Amino acid sequence: MNSHNITNESLALALMLVVVAILISHKEKLALEKDILWSVGRA
């Protein structure tokens, strides 16, 4: 099996991208924040 090396930096970058998506959703009043958070939790 191949092992994946997930670093703290890659987790932080992924979290920043999620935050950007949430901020855009909130600014544009798309009301997708709950769906985004559920998707992150499931992943």
C-alpha cells in the first residue's frame, strides 16, 4: 500500500481554502455555510 504524507501545512492550507469558500458564501448570501461544513466533516 502507498502511504500518504499529510503534513500540518497541508491541513492548514486545506482549512484556509474552506474558510475562503465560507467567507464568499456568506458575503454573497448564498447560505452554503452549513453544507460546506457538513462536507468537510464527512471528508
